Amino acid sequence: MEKIKMNVPVVEMDGDEMTRVIWQWIKDELILPFVDLKTEYYDLSLPERDRTGDQVTVDAANAAVRLGVAVKCATITPNADRVKEYDLHEMWKSPNATIRGIMDGTVFRTPILIDSVKPIVRGWKKPITIARHAYGDIYKAVELRTDEGGTAELVFTGKSGKVERREVAALKGPGVLLGMHNRADSIESFARSCFNFALATKQSLWFSAKDTISKVYDGAFRDIFARVFEEYRARFEEAGIEYFYTLVDDAVARVVRSEGGFIWACKNYDGDVMSDMISTAFGSLAMMTSVLVSPDGKYEFEAAHGTVTRHYYRYRNGEETSTNPVATIFAWSGALRKRGEFDSLPELVRFADALEAATLGTLNDGLMPKELAALADGPAEAVNTRRFLAETASRLAAKLG
Ligand SMILES: NC(=O)c1ccc[n+]([C@@H]2O[C@H](COP(=O)([O-])OP(=O)(O)OC[C@H]3O[C@@H](n4cnc5c(N)ncnc54)[C@H](O)[C@@H]3O)[C@@H](O)[C@H]2O)c1
């Protein structure tokens, strides 16, 4: 069989631990036999980030901006234990945060559904994608605790010198205070990423906040979305999808009663909470994909889970593991499909579709990684990762042959 050609490389960001092991297996078994793979490779493993003073992460993110499509393996975000374990020079920042900052992107998380793992919410038939605004609000807040009463004020000094003040509270006794902010340009980028992703996936977009209570702050989010939407309205109509804004409590009720099949854009804290609710209710963290989309339509695909450390220690001891590779496979298929769409390579798009179909075929035939087999309704055989990949490779070859 002749291998499928690529023109422009995908930015490949390698990672750590068990997912790094699986990364290579996926390439060897599922991609390299079929595709003349072109990648621009960056090693984002923790030792390499430490060796380069984290420059490799910055270079990888810039490459993603330049080439437009990246695929990333899970990476360790170091904490104090990891600094000791890897003898690090510094407690390097989360690579995902660095990449998100450079691409100015929004993260979209989508569950992968299979027949035998039913969502806890019985009405859900299609995936629900959460878009979380990953800047500001309580995540960049300033907090203060006081042991005595007093007056708290919000004071803003403009560049022009104009000063605005609001009284926050006149406290009679001890209390707590919090000052948070967001930026109009960040909210606008978030809105654009959401509208672009809705068009690219042909799904309606919901956006929720609490503007009845927070008239100025959440009201600004609502207004910016409404203004930016006007640039997209005609394309939404043409695609047969809609955008609407609703209160966050109303959104929760609608989501639970829905069939799925839409994107729910959330403010930072709502997105933090709701993405865990959605992934748990759909089944497994290992079946969740994550795509970072920049406001000008650049994409970085990855699995939503981490490096599966526990399995890695067992693998290092020579044990077989049943680590779920599905979300990492879908990160590769997502990146190759997007490259195929950008470069008008229908064969590459067809390959991405076949790779996903073959993976779902293995699962729907009842051959599953252990944690998924435990959730399945009906007969399921727990297989190790190598067997799962081999079964998927033979289904893929049959589809492409
Ligand atoms: N996007 C990323 O790069 C990313 C995201 C989260 C965590 N991390 C990193 O991953 C490391 C481990 O963190 P963690 O344990 O909190 O998260 P994790 O996602 O690796 O594991 C959480 C739990 O889910 C299970 N699990 C996750 N993915 C699985 C899979 N594919 N197959 C089978 N079981 C799976 C694990 O066994 C564990 O019980 C940390 O160093 C963290 O910094 C990276």
C-alpha cells in the first residue's frame, strides 16, 4: 500500500511517563505504516524542559502558531516531589499554561462515546463539549483576610489619571475580601475561539454567565460575545447552527435535559467545575479529548488526562499495563484531519476518520482497556495496551486496504 503523503508538518510535542511510551507505540503501530508522516518534533519531557530552561516549550508553542496544527503528549507539571525526583533546576511552569499563553487559546474538551458505556444522564446521546475561558476571575484574584472591621474599596486609577472608587463593604468585624479582574481582549479572544470551533465542528454554541447578579462584570462577557457574534451570524446561519446566551443556572438545567451535541462555553470557574462533571458523567477521563484553539484558528490537540504515573512505575518494573490510549489516538487523528483540511488532502482526512473508526471498532467489539471494561454494560474483555493497539491496527489496515 502506498503511504499517504503530507505537505506541511504537524508540530509534534512529546511528553512524559506512560503517555510517552504509548505515544511511540501509537506512531509505530497506527500511523507510520500508513502515513508518510511529517512532523516538526519537540521533546517536552521534563528532563528536556529542565535542560533547555523551558525554552523548548516556548519554541514548540511558537511552532504551533507558525504551522497551525500541533499534537501534544501529556507532560508532567512539576511540584516539589517532582523537583526532587528529577533533580530539577526550577519548578517549571505547566507546559499547557505556557502554550495556552502563547497561542492565546481556549481549551475545548469533548468525551469520546462508545455503545457499551452509557452516560449517567440517560438522555445524553451525543458528546457535550466544554469550552473554558482559561484567564482571570478567581484564578488571578487578590485576596485579603482581616481580623478587624473597616471599609473595603475598589479603586481604579486610569492611565489618564482619572480615579474611580466603589465601596465594596463596610465591615463591622473580621471578614474576607477578594478582588478579581478580566481583560476585554481576553474575553474577545475567548469568544472568537468559541465561534470558530462551533463553525469547524458544525455544532451550536451556548454561553452562560450570571449577568442578572453581576450586571457589569458578567454583563461585559455577555455583551462582548453578542458584539463578536455579529461577525459570525451569517456563517452560523449558513451552517445551520445557532448561538445563544443564557444564565448559568438555566444552562445547567438545559444541559441535563438535552441530548448533547453542542458546545457549552463557560467562564473560568464554571468551566473548571463543569468539565469534571461532564467527563465523569460521560464515563472516563481517559476517554476525553482536549483541543486548544486560538482566536485566529490554530489548533493543538491532546488527551485531557495526565501522564498516568502509576502505570509508568509498573511498566518500568517490566509489568504489562492496560493504559487507555484512546484519547491520545484521537489527538493524533484530530491533528492529522485538521492538517488534511488545511492542506486539501482528502486522503489524510480519510485516514483520520478510519483511525477513529478502527479504534471505536475495537472498543465496540468488547476489547477494552481495563478501566473502561469495568464501566461497560455487556460483555467486555480487558486487554493490555499492546493488544489493544494491535487489534486496532488490524481493523485500520482492513479499512484502508
Ligand atoms: N495535559 C497534561 O499534560 C496533564 C494533565 C493532567 C495531569 N498531568 C500530569 O500528569 C501526572 C499525573 O497526574 P494525575 O495522576 O493527576 O493525572 P492522570 O490523568 O495521569 O491520572 C488520574 C487518574 O486517572 C487514571 N488514568 C488517567 N488516564 C488514564 C489512561 N489513559 N488509562 C488508564 N487510566 C488512566 C490514572 O491511573 C489515575 O488514577 C502529573 O505529573 C501531572 O502534572 C498532565
